[in-house]
Amino acid sequence: MIDGEKIELLREKARIIREKIIKMTHAAGSGHPGGSLSCVEIMVALYFHEMRHDPRKPLWGERDRFILSKGHAAPTLYAILGCAGYNQGDDLMSLRKFGSPFQGHPDKNRVAGVDVSTGSLGQGLSISNGIAIALRLNKKKSNVYVLLGDGECNEGEIWEAAMFAPHYKIDNLVAIVDRNGLQIDGPTERVLSLEPLAKKFKSFGWHVVEIDGYDFREIIEAFEEAKRVKNKPTIIIAYTVKGRGVSFMEWSEKFHGSVTDEEQTKIAVNELKE
């Protein structure tokens, strides 16, 4: 059971990460702030509570692995890695600028702590299957965590991978769906309906947990539950809000792929500070 003091520390981490996302994407003049803001608590819980990792040894063999399948949420990953002690000295405000290691999508060859280069949607779950099986074959006790976008679940490769993981009983794999209900062209249920999403994954043989994606207790308890499940993978469907934390960005697909202007940035940062 996680105590209240730790939850408050995680909440403050989440606030700091959100502020960095707004400032980074504004400085870049491009990016994907909406989907970056929606998944902050999930990733904060992973890096500051759940996962075994060591910023001093990014390639430590016993570490847990994280794959950001929705690679356009790279600002969240960069900000978290920076706060965790990776990439010390590197300027996050160089996001998307020529020569910067912080590209629009994460590159494992440029940024310490990035386990897999991602960007082409639909590939992360397949990659995670391979890594998880390799770890098991090598007798490692590491877990693999992969974050999917809900719009990304339109991709056929997701469902091929969803069949593969239960068939091979990959129980060291935990997938998380950032279920914010919006993709670049609008609501997911209008573009290409995903529901009933939980029942679909259950029918494929997954252990399914549904949570509030902003309740740290629920998030952490879901990760604990996943570790107790044997002989099948776990998927956590986290219900979230696009643009979370900034009033004029919430529930809006407008900020899927566009950033705040100067005035909007000031308003957003002030809201987050408050």
C-alpha cells in the first residue's frame, strides 16, 4: 500500500512534468502536447515508483523496460527521464531543433534511458512481445511495460501482437492503453470504434484492468495486480483526458498536433502552478 506522502510527491512530479511539456512544445513550435499531457501520471508512477531502473547505468541488464509505443508523446518521456537523472546537462528546450537529441519521436541511440526507438504507430506491442520473451529465455526477472495510444489501437499489428502474447503466456508484459478518447481526426468512436475495448482484450486472453488514469493508488495497485498474474499478459486500460491539466486544452483534439502560442503558454503554466 502506498502512503499519502508518496502520492503527494508523485502528484508534484506530475505537475512539474506537465509544465515542462508545455514549455518544451511551445519552444519547439511543434509537437503533440495533448497526448503528452494525458499520460503523465501513468509514466510518473512507472519511473518514480514501479520500475527497476538506474539512471547511472541506463543499460543495466536487470532493469525493467519501457516502450513508448505512442512515440509522439516523447516530450513526456524526455521530461521524466530528465527528472529521474538521465540526460543531465542536456537542454530539453532544444526539443525538435536541428541537432538536438530530443527528436519529435524518441531515438534510443540519442537519448539515454530510451529502450526502443518509436514513432510509427502500431509497432510497440510487437516489439514488447519480443523483448519480454527474450528476457524470459535469458532467465531475467525484468518486466516490460508498453504504453499504447487508443487511436493507435486502430492498427492491425496491435491485434496480431494481442493474439501472440497470450498464446505464448507472456506474463512479464504489461500493456497500458492511454484511453483519452481522441485522436488526430476526432473522437476515437467516430473515427473507428474501439469499444468494447476491455471485452476485446479479454476475448484474446489478456488479464484486463480498468482504472482512472489519474488516481495514483489505482495506477499502482494495477501494476501490483499485474505482477501477481501468471501465464497471461496484463493490459491496463487507463481512462484519461486529452490535454489534462490545462483547461482550454482538455477534451480537445486541436492540441493533438499543435502547440500553445505565447499567451496560451503563460495561461497554461499559471494554471499548472496553481
